[in-house]
Amino acid sequence: MNFELNQDQLAIRNHVSSLLKEVCPPEYAAKCDELQKPPREAFEALAKNGWLGIIGPEEYGGSGGGATELAILLNEVGYHFEELGMWIFRNLAYGCFAVLKHGTKQQIESIVPGVIRGDISFCFGLTEPDSGSDASALKTRAVLNGDHYIINGRKVYTSGMDISDYCLLVTRTSSLEKKQQGITNFLVNTKLDGIEVRKLQTLGQRSIGTTEVLYSDVKVPADMVLGTVDDGWKGADSYLCYERLCLSAARTGAAQSAFDFALDYAKTRHQFGRPIGKFQAISHKFSDMKVMLDISETMIFRYAWLMENNRATRQDAAILKLYTSESYKAISDMCLQVLGGYGYCMEYPMQRFFRDSRLATIGAGTSEIQKNIIAGSLGL
Ligand SMILES: Cc1cc2nc3c(=O)[nH]c(=O)nc-3n(C[C@H](O)[C@H](O)[C@H](O)COP(=O)(O)OP(=O)(O)OC[C@H]3O[C@@H](n4cnc5c(N)ncnc54)[C@H](O)[C@@H]3O)c2cc1C
């Protein structure tokens, strides 16, 4: 296992970093959050420079990178603006990874090049009002009617639905013995008749945010089934494992950003005649945070390596998600404390890290659920 990045991988970090310093400075991220405005200019700049093709095959305009290159990209984007990282992650995880893995040739050719160019955006509709952690208990129903399906149901927390062209929608097509059976995934055009989207107001992740979506007699062509009818849970599970790498990379980037800001503050803010970073109570917080950041980064690249070598398990994904999420939450809390009253003011960026990080231990499987998966893998 080699954690050392090669020259090409280091170049990804450097190029993305200098691009985002220009198109996504801290004031821009703060404004997008405040105005609840998607970071479209920064997204388009990343697309124009080819970064949305990082995992796409060359024949579709991509650069054919693997999980490590993806992790580097998302880590760097997350450092500059987590919500931008979320947008990129959804496109790459669902619009690229999922479609390439489970799509037909026609689906791949009509969608993947558009995702790589930044013309097509994706979101993911799994969670419902009555099925969150118990995700496979979903009820949104798709019924075959000639050459199309009729979809009815309600999804909650479909993040980015209002700025997406397609939703990778998880539905029930049959009631079989086990709830994980009879599930089918669709590539649903978000502008179809019968789709109603309502924005939800949330504590953090306010630039793009999340939505509630009502599907009333939505007619979806049968050739927009992604993967196998009634056997979609395996597909959904594989996207979730991929999602955990993306989220961990982006959020560890955001945690590093909060850390750097607070470190600078601790070196320049004086109380009792010395920089506050000279007080052990403050400096030890930085030691604890540095350990968490180093472990998170090592775990991300270890998991990326496992993915590239087809050795990543659900347990590995759960360990990664649990540790990096809890670390980000703890780091943003400690950094806010380091800034004292300024940490609590909306004019400073720390409150955004604090609000955004709170989702890390809830979204894409709560920390409790990750612990259940880990315990289950130990035979408990
Ligand atoms: C801002 C935001 C964005 C999101 N984006 C998306 C998205 O794009 N697409 C999507 O499909 N979903 C999305 N989600 C949904 C998210 O994945 C769920 O919120 C999450 O899986 C938890 O489900 P729940 O909220 O229904 O909580 P519940 O499942 O009701 O859980 C409530 C509490 O009970 C605990 N709990 C539940 N079951 C167990 C158990 N067996 N053992 C121990 N504890 C348990 C949980 O850990 C939690 O603390 C998003 C959520 C938010 C808030």
C-alpha cells in the first residue's frame, strides 16, 4: 500500500488549489452561504478546466483517474468551499461513477460526457419521510405501464434537486420477501411533469441545500432504469460506499481549512500579553486536531487504495465515514472555541464550518448506523 502521492497527483492538488484561490476565495464562499446561492461561477471554472472529468474515461472527455485522484480533488475543493465539494461529489458519484458502473451504453453516452463538461448535474433521492436510517424500507412506487413507469411517492432531503438535471431515484417496484429486494433505480429527468420540489431550510449547507420532492404520476421511460429491475439495492449500496469516500475527502478538506484559520488566529490574537496559542489549554486543542486530521487523511487514501484494488468492504467505508465525520464535527467545535466571541459571529467563517459540520454525522448514514455496520462485521 503506497500513500505517497506521485508527481501527477501532487499536480492535481496544486492546480486545483491555485484555480480555487482565484475563483472561490473565502468571501465568495461566505456570500454563497449567506445568500443561499449555488457557487455556479466556481463550478463552471472547475468544469472548464476539465476537473469534472477526473474519473471519466478518456473516450467521453475525462482523464481516467481513480479513487485517489478523486479524493485529492474533493479534498482540495472541500478546503475552499464544502458546498462546492458536495455539488461536484454528487455529479461524480451518481452522474459518473453510478452511470458508468450500472448504465447501458446509451445511458452512458447520453449522460456522462455532459456531466464531464459540467452541463448535466445530478442529485440522489433515497431518503423518505418514513425511511431514513432504515433506507431500504422506502415506499416510493414505480409501476410498469407499457414502455414507461409511473412513479408516485415523496422523498425528503434530496440535496441539490432544484439545480439538477437528473435525480438518481431509488424506488420500489415489487413487494418481495425482504425489503432490500424489489428495489429499482431510475435516472429521472428532474423537469418531468408531476415533480414538485420544495426547498427545506437547514442549519448548514445553505448555499445549495436540500429539498423535499413529491412525485405524482411521473412518467419515466423504461429505458431510464439504471441497472437491473428489482435488484437495485446492491447498486444503491455501491453508490453509498463511493459516497463515503467523496464525503470524507471533502469534509476533511473543510476541517483542515477551519484548522488553518484558527491556527493563524491563535498565533495573532493576544490576551494577558501573549498569543492565545501559547496557553496550553489552546495549544493542546491544536495537537488533538492535528492528530485527527492526519488520521483522517491517512484513512482516506487507504480507503481509496482499497477501492482501486477492489478490496474495500462496507466495514472499511463505515470506519472511514464514522471517523472523518466525528473528527470534522469535533474540529469545527474546537476551532470555534479558539476564536472566542468572534467564532460566534456571522462575519467570521467559523460559524459556517460549525453549522456545515453538524450534517457530517447525520447525512449519508448517521454515526450510530456506521457503528452498527462495524459491530455487525465483528459478528455482534
Ligand atoms: C441536509 C441533509 C442533506 C441530505 N441529503 C440527502 C440526499 O441528497 N439524498 C438522500 O437520499 N438523503 C439525504 N439526506 C438524508 C440522510 O441521509 C438521513 O437524514 C440520514 O440517513 C438519517 O435518517 P433520518 O434523518 O430519517 O433519521 P432517523 O433514521 O429517523 O434516525 C434518528 C436517530 O435515530 C438513530 N437511529 C436510527 N436507527 C438506529 C439504529 N438501528 N441504531 C441506532 N440508532 C439508530 C439515528 O442514528 C439518529 O440519531 C440528507 C439529510 C440532511 C439533513
